[in-house]
Amino acid sequence: MAQWEEDSLLWELDTFLATPPPHYYIYQRRHRNIQSNHCIAFITLADLNKVGDAFITIQRGSWFVGSTKYILAFTGNPNFQGHQFQVVTLVYEPFSCYHKEGDIIIPADDCVDNNMLREMSKTLNFTYEFVEPSDGQWGHRLQNGSYTGVIGSVERVEADFSLNIAITQDREEKVDCTIGYHVEPITFATSKPRLLNQALALLRPFTPEVWAAFVATLVMVGPFYYLVCRWSCYHLTPSPPSAIKASLLVFGACFNQSVKWVSGLCPRMFIMTYVLTMFVAVTMYVAMLTATLTLPALSPTLNSLEELVQSDFSWGIQDLGAADYQLLKTSKVPLYQLVYQGLEPCPSLDECINQARDTKYAFITWRTYLEDRIAVRFTSATGERQLHVATGDIFPVELGWAMNPGCPYRHVFNSNIRSFLQSGLITKVCSFL
């Protein structure tokens, strides 16, 4: 250290002389002839509440602006001596749950993140209180680059850290995130398949394309049969049938009517092919019609965004400024851009699900969040769901906790989360819920 000091380092020392001692003390040094991204700062904390302020001071300092910032070590004892953290979050069952009594937020007991936080507080000796973001949003990026909601509260050091947030590249530019502990994709819910109109049951066994081919065959075979008879049997007695009679013979044969055909070889080969084809088609139709009338047909389900945008459904998301909105908004994929342009936000989770259940509306949200609420409030006593949840997923992201930029004790939380993962605790709780 002494040799470095003599040869190549310019020491800079900001000394604070005050009574009582300052909340934090910064000791910084940098190389005399090298850019600012080779600076090192040491922080001594007297008050854990000021850790965010200390890191903001460093990052805004002229000698540190534009540099790449790394937390090389946190030498504090992983014992927070009963310090109280402010944890910003919103209700996101089954991960973060709470209820309010007046202005007091009371955490629930049976949610994934609540359980993790409670166990960490015992291990690391800290307490915590839940707070809500002032705008009631999870957080999306504004034009000026800052964030709203939960992410904005952590970014501005209005809270110490958050509970579950979707870890995205944009968010990690503003806050530090813990390791992920659960992969959560986006999906959507629609109404359950409904009984189709029985008045159309006679048409339902065949698709429109098959019906078009069937009708075209009936219309065209009659004139073709007439031409074949005229070309190959003009010398026979009785004479070949007229064009109208030939069409009527073909139509009658389709419905198994007894028909007397011309005796020539070519007409018989032609009509034999036709009769065999019609026999197969009519037999299939009767079998499918019987099945349709026995078990009434249901409307098709939607299981992918491609099917959704091609349907007559509208779609939307919950208006919380969350990562699902940001991901759709910033995506360059044409399909996702089309989905974003058609979004019709709905006000609350239950109202969104009710709208999806009762109308032609698809509610787009996170899978576990959606399936948990459907299981709790939209499932009958016999276990029958009131909605259909699509099987297709998009945008799978990891859930983690957002922490103040440059948070020095993030690795302590990461270590505890990793222990939960390795023990199978999180997987077990998620599967149970």
C-alpha cells in the first residue's frame, strides 16, 4: 500500500468533523493519471438507514460520474442488529400478500415472499415494515428514463428494497436485483367454451371447405356425366339422358336412391367412382352428425396470442404499470406490437377476471398470479374452473427483489435466497399453493 502511494496514487480524503459523528464516512482514492472508472471508494457506516444516501453521494460525485460501479465487498457482519427495513410492495398473490387496517399494512402469513422475508429477518436479525408506492403501480419506464411505482421507490431510495418484481434489463439499469427464485411467464384467460348454436348442428360435421367441395361435386358431376354419355354412348338405345336428367340422376344417387344408369362402359366407370365417393362422404357425415347431436359441440378455446389476435375477442391487462405492459410496449416483434396496440386496460384483478369470464375478452397477466386467483375465487366446490387459461406462454421472466442502486448487502440476501432454493423450500411452497 505504501509503495503504491509513493509511486502512483493520489489520495483524496474527505474528512467530516462533527458532533455527533456523521451517518456515513467516505474515503476515496484514484490513480493520478487514469480516468474516473479506476476509482475506489470505502464507506464506513454509522447508521444503516443512510446506506442509500452514501451510495447516491458516491455515484453523483464528479470523480465517479460515468464510471462502472461494482460492489467488491461488504465487510459488515450479516447481523443487522434489529435494524428496521422499509419494504415496498403491492399485493401479488401468492407471492406478496397483506391487508390494511387504516394506514397500517399487516403482512399475511402464507405467501412465498412473506415467508422468505420472515425467515431472513430471523437469520439476519432485522425487522421490517411494508409500504406501498404512492402511485399504486409496480413501475414502468417514463420518457425521461426514470421509473414509477415500486421500482421508482427503490431507485430513489424511498424504500430499502422490494418484494417480488419481474427482473428485466431495463429495470436492472436503475436498481440492483437479487438472484431470481421463480420463473413467471405471461399468459391469458378467456371464458370457458360455450355450447354452440344447435340450429347449425346439421352443418357442423363438415368444415366450410368440405361443404364447398361437396356442393361443387354435386353441381359439376351431372354435366360431366352427360358429356361422357354423349361422347361414348351416342349409338346406344335408349339414347343418353339430357343434361337436366343427368344432374337429377347424380343428385338422387348421392342420397342412395335407386337409379338406372346408362349401360356403356365409360359412363359406368365414371358413375361407379362418383357413387363410391358419395357413399364414403355421406357415411362420414351421418356418423359425425350423430356424435354432434349426442355430445353438443363447444366453442373452440384460445391458447396462443396468434389465435387471440385472429379471433373476435378483445384483450387487455390490469392497469398497474407493471412489467407485462413494459415488455409488450417495447417489444419489436410484430405480433406483440399488435397485441400492445389493442390493449384495453381493466381496473382490478377481480374485475378483469369477471370480464374475461362473462364476455369475449382475454385478460393478459402473469400465470401464477392468474391461476392462484382463479383457484381461490373462480373455482366451484367440485373443482371446476369458471375460466379457461391458455396453455401458451410468452415472456418468461425471473422474479426477484429490487434493492437500492449499489446496495452493499445484496449478496447477503442472495445467499439466503440461494439457500431457500437449494433446500427446495420455494419449490415446495409454490407447488402447494
